[in-house]
Amino acid sequence: MSDLTRFTSGPVLLAAYTVASSLGLLMIKSGLAETTSLSLSALLQALASPTFVIGAVLYVFSFVAWIAVLAAMPLSTAYPLAMGLTLGCTSVGAAVLLGERLDAARLAGIACVFAAVVLFTIGSRR
């Protein structure tokens, strides 16, 4: 793989990983919305939910995208970026789509994570 291809494919794959992982987790959680404990009957009920199944497929796709990210980017760059972006996107998505509460402390934490991702990205380009 050429350096140009690796440079452009890494960020695209990282974005695909972040979106698929975050949406997958949000949809899995949404499909489990009425489940309070993990049991065989609760799992079977979740498997009957299209939301849960699509979320699980997205989450599996995110794993495949993650493998591609690892092939395209150094681990020391990919892992912090992926974890920070996924954490922030999933938290904001949970507030918007699932009605979870984002208080000032959580918003400040997300802002710190995004600031760290920006600083890390700038540092990794030098």
C-alpha cells in the first residue's frame, strides 16, 4: 500500500469504525431497553428486535473496520483516536437518541477527550 493510500484510507476507516461502533452500541442498547437483566429469555427477546440485530451487525462491521484501521495506521495513533472518538460519539448519541443525561461534568469530560484527540493528532503528524 502506498503512503498516500495509507494516509487517506486510515482516517476514512477510522471514521467508519467510529460511526459503526457508536451506532451499533446505541442500537444494541435501544434493543435492550426493556431488559433489566441478562437472561436467556431476555436475549431471545432482544434477538427478535430488528434494532438489536442491526446494531449487532454494525458492531461486527466495526470490528472488521478496526482490523483494517490497524493495517492502515500505527497502533499508537489508531487506538487513542478510536477510543476517544467512540467514547465521545457514543456518549452524545446516548443523550440524543436514548435520552440519557449529560451533565456539566460529563460534557467537560467529553470536551477534554476531544481536546486530547486534537492534541494527539497534531503531535502524531510531527
